[in-house]
Amino acid sequence: MALDMFYDILSWCLIGLGCFFVLIGALGVLKLPEFWSRLHAASVVESAGMILLISGLCIQSGLSLITVKLILLIVFLFLTGPTATHAVASAALVSGMKPKSDLKEPQDSL
């Protein structure tokens, strides 16, 4: 009985934390000023949020075929998320979109 309650609390904490990350990522995409920072917010938070959400669902479902499918989904998202982000960033660079830099170029001391 106590172990079931522990699993429920753990799974709901993971699901809640995953929802929090996804919400923060969505707000970042809406509020951040440029493409590169939006892309970073979307990619990092999407990976973390979805993996936490699905991990919570794995704990909630117990040992079953559903858990195996959810783990395969985590592996798929873990592999394709960064790959898709890299492809979008590469396409943006090729099209001429350059990241802003607040740093000034170093001047020669000569």
C-alpha cells in the first residue's frame, strides 16, 4: 500500500515537473527576442519536459507493454529532438541568419 502511494507521488512529481518545463519552454518561445534564443528554449526544454512527462507515465503504468512503448518513445524523442534542432539551426545559418553577439571584437594590442 505504501509502495503504491510512493509510486503515485513520484510519477505525479515527474509529470508535474515535465509540464512545468514544457510551459517554460512555450513561454520562452513566445517571449524571447530572437530566433536563436527561441530555438534554444524550444529544444532544450522540449527534450527535458517530454522525457520527464513520459518517465512519469512509465511509472504510472507499471510493468506492462505500455511501459515498453513509452520507453521506446523516450529513446525516439531523445534521438530525434536534437537532430531536428540541429537541422533547423543549420538551415538558418545557410540561409544567412547570423546569431547576434553582444561581445565586441578583440582589438590588437599593436
